Amino acid sequence: MRRFSNLRRGERGFNLIELMIVIAIIGLLIGVGTYAWSAMIQSGNETSAMQAMRQIQTLQSQYASRNRGRFGKFEDPQRVVGLDEKFAGERPVVNGYVFYMTVEEPTDGCPAFYSINADPQVSEGVTKTGVRHFYTDSSLSTIRATDENRPAKSDDPSI
């Protein structure tokens, strides 16, 4: 028995409490890091959506100048002025945001008109891709945004 106790005194290592403290600290760091990572992804998605809307505004102006003041849906500026191919379809999803465009043809008293909405693909919960909703149209030079869980409108504040 004496040999066994002499052997135990020479051993070094962690006891259970030290191990539990280390695991708790690692868990805390993971929790904080996950939250920060999620916030960073959302911010990046929102910035990307705003940049995409500015690019679409520019390309719509170029498209209209080549097509007698008429605007086009996503596939038209792709073909004519080089809008990115990831904006294919009726409601393309780009970097966690769903884009939707409406286009109105010109009439006798009214010029052509377009509006673009960008809404987060997932706006609530742990997996949300963004919080803010964006809007712009052919009569605005800015992008409008709202933090409310609804599509943005022309009377929302500018960014």
C-alpha cells in the first residue's frame, strides 16, 4: 500500500475542478465568439445588399439611356449592361438578401419607373442573415432602410 501512495505523489495532472473550469472558460469564449461572428456576417450581408442596390441603380440608368428611357427587370440589365449573373430570376437571393424589382412602362404623362426591395432571407432567430430592409427606386438617389420586420418603403429614412 505504501508503494501505491508513493507512486500517486509523483503523478502530475489536472484534477476534476481544474478541468471543469477550463471547459467553462472555453464554452464562454465560444459563446461570445459565435455571437460576434453572427453580427459580423449580418453586417457584411447588409453592406453587400446596399452596394448591390447602388450598382443596380447605376446599371438601370445605363440601361434606360440605351432603351429610350425604359427600365428592365434583372435579366435585361444582365444582357445589355453587365449586371452580375447572380441576380438571375424573379427574386434572386444574393448574400443572404432576397431582391425584388418592379418595373412600370412609361405612359403618356408618366416616365418609366422601377423600384427595388432587398429583404433578409431570414430576419429572425439565430440564423438571421440581416436585420435591415432596403428600398430604392428610379426617383431616389439614396437607399431607404428600416429595422422593422417589413419591407422598406419610399418614406422610410435614408441611409
